[in-house]
Amino acid sequence: MLNCHRDARWRLGPAENSLLRVSPLSRPLFVVFEGIDGSGKTTQASRLAERLAARGIAVRRLVEPTRGPIGEEIRRRARDGPPLAPREELELFLEDRRANVRENILPALARNEALVQDRSFLSTVAYQGARPELGLSREDLLRLHGEMPKPDVIVLLDLDVDTGLARVASRGKHDAFEERAYLARVLENFRALVGEVGGTVVRRVDAARSPDLVEASVWKIVEPLVVARLLP
Ligand code: TYD
């Protein structure tokens, strides 16, 4: 039987979670994971979402590129070619993100949900900022995102390019984004963004360690934000 002691929402473990009423937070929480390919974003975003759900918090997992038509088109072209021209690529990422904000992010924020997302505008700043053909600076790329809701924290899973590429290769997946020299420039861009970007805090986590240790570091960053949003 469910033991309804005080603070039950916070204390009950995952096994009992299914019995619990899902509680909204006092205000929304928006966490984004960033990093180069192979840095472990998907694993860590899923673990964080599970942790939050186990506490009875309404969680939404999102990804960019999205699973919508534009995101799938970006993936298909990266996988099967012909490669997108840099301008076209940038425009598709922006359009995909606008759709995600409109259809997923804003409604979830309005319901005080916790949003855990793989990639957002920092990917555009780091990846498209590493395409000299575009000729756009970090500031130019950031300016394109002035209107979007800002994450409460961006967690950069920091991993060197060789380890990232080895992890991607072991999954038997390869696409046009995963060229070594390009990824090295992307990583450099990401690292230059640690601290604060356009009003959003960017925290670095060493992603070369075991998934459990990375998860613990991520939780240290996110837990205070969760606690500050728990209803009394
Ligand atoms: P990725 O997260 O690897 O998606 P999946 O593994 O599901 O295919 O994203 C695909 C690639 O898109 C990745 O290499 C980074 C790139 N990308 C950009 O260049 N700019 C962006 O704004 C985004 C969101 C992703």
C-alpha cells in the first residue's frame, strides 16, 4: 500500500513511481545536453529524465534535430547525401528548432514540466560556427536565437574528438558531421562557450569517465535547480 507520509512526492523511489500522481514543479526546468558526437548526450539525458520521473516529476524528453519532418530530413541528408550546402543546413536547423520551440518547448514550459533535451542552439553556434564558408561569428549565430526560451542550464559533455569518434564508430554509425578536423573545431567552439552564453549558464562535465560518474556530476549541477522548484 502506498504510504502517504509528508514529502512523499520527493522520497518515494522509482518502484513506487507508477502509483504516484505526477507533480508539476513550481516553475519549469529546462536542461539541455550538448557535446560532440559520441559524448554521451543521449545516455545522460535519458538517465536524468529517469531520475526526475522517479521523483514523480513530469518530464519531457526532447531532441534536436527533432523527429519531425525537418529534423528527419536533416538526418537523411547527412546519412545518404547529397550533403546540404552550409546555408541550407543552417536554415533547416533553425526551422527545425523554431518548430520544436512552438510545438514542444513552449507548451511544456507553460505546464511547469521538466524538459531534458539533447542539443539546442549551442550546437548551431559550435557546429555551424565551425563552417568557415558560412562566415558567421559566434555572436551572429547567437543573435539568430534571441527569441527562443533560454535553458536554465546547458551541460556540456566534454570529450576529446578521438574518443568521441571511436564511440561513434563502435555504434557502426557514420555521417557527414563526423569528420575529424571539423569535429576538432566544433569542440574548440563548445569549450569557448563554457561559463555563460547569452544569459544561459553553460557547465562543463568531463565525459571521458564512466556513465555513472558522469551521471553523478550532472546530478550535482541539476539537483539544486530541482530542489528550488519543488512545491512546499
Ligand atoms: P545528433 O545529435 O548526432 O543526432 P542523431 O544521432 O540522432 O542523428 O545530431 C546530428 C548532427 O547534427 C550532429 O552531428 C550535430 C549536427 N547539428 C548541427 O550541426 N547543428 C545543430 O544546430 C544541431 C542541432 C545539430
